Amino acid sequence: MCFAELATSIQISGGSWAYIMTAFGPALAFANAFIMQIRQVMAAALTVLACSNYILDPFFNDCPPPVSLSLRNV
């Protein structure tokens, strides 16, 4: 609901960056965009590491996967 109201009030494209840029200025808009980008990359990396443990577990029945392939020792 908040984004719908902002979209009708601030009629420029860019999503949350455009709304923060209009309300708080370029420094906070850049900081928000930078943090959101880092968060998306970190979330993807953690997802890949977690999924790799589930994929490797059937191949290593008796022992844990090697440290270089596992998230358990990170």
C-alpha cells in the first residue's frame, strides 16, 4: 500500500531508489541502493552454500563432505 501511494505521488521510475532520492537526497538513495545490492548478492551466496550441503550429503553417507565443499565449517 505504501509503494502504491508513493507511486501515485512521485511519478518517476526507479522504485525505492527514486522515492528515497526525492525524500532524503542522493546520499541516502545511493547508500540504500548499495546496501540492497550487497544484500542480494549475499543472499544468493548463502543459498548456494546451503543447497550445496543438501546436494553433497547423499554422496558422502558415512562421513561429512570435505571442508572445501561444505558450509559446516564456515
